[in-house]
Amino acid sequence: MSVPRALGDGIRRVNGAPALFVGMVLVTLLLALPLSLVLGGMLEAHLGRSMAADTAASGVNYDWWQEFRGQATGIGTTFVPSIVGFGAVLDNLSALLDNEPLATAIAGATTAWLIIWSFLSGGVLDRYARRRPTRASGFFAACGTHFWRFVRLGVAALLMYYVLFAFIHPLLFDSIYPRLTHDLPVERTAFGIRVGLYVIFLVLLLYCNLLLDYARVRIVVEDRRSALGGLMAGARFVGRHPGAVVLYAMNGALYVGLVAAYALLSPGAPGGGVRMWLTLGLGQLYILGRHYVKLLFYASQTSYFQGALAHASYTSAPAVVWPESPAAEAILHADSVAP
């Protein structure tokens, strides 16, 4: 299967399973809702019935904002001007590249999301691999089947990311960067060197993500029980099929396009009335688009793998229990499935 065909097939698989998209959005909303309520309570308690409350209701009051930040604790420390519009995207990217620690409350919510997604992603990949409705029983059966395998894979992923952020990042920015920029007379040159190091680190990070994506695909499609075996198999697949990298880059380009559109359309600090609702609405549309692209990564990579290797000589023998692996089902129904 060619890369563009895999991408198009991935789009059809995502569009053909709208319940997965809606469910993913709802899970994210439910995780974010408690933090939003806590933050809302802190803002309400600080504003009270003061004149600052009236000013904040009609627009941004930076004087009050700075006062609130000065006394905020917990989740309140994340209520900063950079959360407005496109600034939130840039702030997250900057925190990632500069290896800044997450706030405790955000780290807790992120951990909860990773655990929940480790459970749900098995059912998501299984649904995309089968290309047919699996209903709630089949979906959650696949989730339960693959959850502990993905947990073990998550431990391997944690080790990979630990090496990247604990050793590679300091090597690039605390050792190599100072040596390269020592006594440089031109600031633009130092900035260019730093950007180049950012690119190197980002490429390494994305390559790890790519290996983990295909490890998940192979674990689900081939019903692999070994997380380490799935990771090694994913690495072999990526090494032998350059199209996997091209497909990842094409999906990444779609995400970059989404970010660029959000940057162009998103207004600055919102005022009251229509402008405030426009800012909020565009932000929610960006979140929806980001969820769609994430699912597209999984669906298109599953399609590409199945088109390249998912046939009898490359699949592991499935256990004789329901549900069978997507690879086994594809073999059993190969004659009845249209190319």
C-alpha cells in the first residue's frame, strides 16, 4: 500500500467510527472538568463582588491577573496570560523543548489521561484494524485484552523518554550549546544553533513516538503478548519501510496545518460579548481537530502496516478465544473483503 493511499484509508477508518472520536473528546472533557471547576472556584473567591470582577467580565484585566498570580497555589499557578488563544500552543511547545516540569495538578491529570488512554487505545486500534463495528462488548474486550501489554510497553516508553530528557537534553543544551556559542559575537548565530539543537531533540523524540506507535499496532493487529517483542517488531518495521516515516511526516504536516490555521484565526486577548465566545469557540475547534489528527495517526498507521505485512506469513498464531486478533479475522475473511 502506498503512503497516500494509507492516509486516505486512515481518514475513511476514522470517519467510519465517529463513536471513537466522540468518546475520546468526552474522556478528555471529563478529565479536564474537575480542574476547571477548581480553578473557577478560585477565581470566583478571589474576585468576589469587587470592581475587578466587573472589569474581568468585560475584558482582560492584567492588573488583577498579576495580583491573582502572585497569591495563587496549585492549579491556580497555571492561569497565566499564555493560556489565551495560540499562546497556549506555543507555551506547551516551549515547555516540552526546554524540559520544564509540569505543575503538580497538571502532571496528575496527564498521568490519569495516559493510564486511561493505555486502556482505550487497545480498543481503538482493534476497531480500526477490523474495519467494522465491534460494539461496546467487542471494544471493551479488546481494551482489557491489550491493557496490561500496553502498560508494560509504557514502562519501556518511560525509560526511553527518561533517557531523552535526563541525558540527551542536558547534553545538547547544557554541554554542547554553551561550547558552540562561547564568545560568539552575533546573537542570531547563537539563536540559529539553539534552533538546530531543538530540531535534533525533536527528531529524536518523534522517532521514539513513531517506534511506539508501530509497537502498539503490531501488538494489537498480530495479538502479540510481549511488549518488548512488539517494540522490537515495530522498530524492524520502521527500519525496513521508509514509508512509515513518510506517513508519520504527512500526519505531522496535517497537525502543523491545523496549528497554523489556529494561529491565523485565533484572536488575541478576548474582550466581552461576541469576541469572547469566538475565542472560546476557536479554541474548542482546535481541540477537536487535534483529537481527530491523533486518531488519524493510529488509523493510517494501522492501514499502512496491514497493507504491507498483515497476511498469513507475517502474523502470529492467535489464541482460540473471542475476540480473535484483527490479523486472524482478516485472513479468515480475505475472500469476502473487497480490495
